[in-house]
Amino acid sequence: PFGVTPDTRYLYLSPTHREALASLLYGVQSGRGFMSIIAKPGMGKTTLLFQLLQTLEQSARTVFLFQTLCSPVDLLRSLLHDLGTEAHGDLPEMHSQLNECLLTESRRGKQVVVVIDEAQNLSDEALELLRMLSNFETPHKKLMQIILAGQPQLAEKLDSPDLVQLRQRLSIIARLNAFTDEETRLY
């Protein structure tokens, strides 16, 4: 359980872990659009996210991005690549490619769920790009569900006056607490 890679076999659902997982699952299933999970390193964020993605694998097209030290264009290129689309052209062309991909998945009855781990490392410009990508929608639903996962620095970043529009779009902000002595014993 204490290896270097997250293994969902060892996920212990403390009350805050259970609540975070349920909140994120509800957010995705109800099409909330933008969500976040925040916790200190080593508290099980990534393992919990892998569990969420396993739960959704039959009903959604999922993308897990972890390379967050990148430009907005590189972030969009990575997203398109993980969705199986070869990115080409400038930013507006890649936006068009993404929109077409999202519409195709929607017609197939699949949600697109994008999890971005280590989101505290994203630049303000990359976060603004994600905010703009959250505009992809039909009159009835968001075409992409975005989950930002990160350390407490992500919460600080989201509190920035420069990111007020992004913060307003976050419908769910889940937090993980450290295990209590009893939870540690049970684990």
C-alpha cells in the first residue's frame, strides 16, 4: 500500500475520502462541469481519482493528465492526444478539433471526464484555457467534466483575484483530511 504508484486495491475510504468520491461521482453524473479535489501530498488524491475513473470507465471517456508544467497550447495538445485526436494547427483549430471530438462522444452517449492531477502547477494562462474549454456545451449539458486535483497551493491559486471567473465555475470542491488515530488503526 505504500508503494510509489497509486493502487486502488489499498484505497481506504475514511469519511472524508468517501464524501469526496461520492461528491465527484455525483458531480460527473449530474454534469456539473468543473470540480476540484484538494489535499496535502500522500493523502490519497490520485488513488481516489483512479477509483473514480474505474467506476466511470463503462459510461465515460476518461482522460488523466499529470504533466502540468506546460503551456496552454501543450495542455490542449495533450488533451486531444489522450482523446485519440492528432492535434494540428493553432489554438482556434485545436478548439474546433476538441469540440468535434466532444460532440462525437456525446452522440455515442459518453461523457468526457478530464482529470488533471498536480493542477497546482498549472499557470494562470493554462487555467484560463480550461475555463474557456468548459464552455463546450449543448443547450442541455456540458460536453466535458473537468476535475482539478492538487495540493493546498491549488486552493490558494484558485482564490486569486485573477481567477475569479474560474472559481465561480467550480461546482464542487472536495477536500481530504488526514486519518484520525482510529481511521489509521482501521486502515
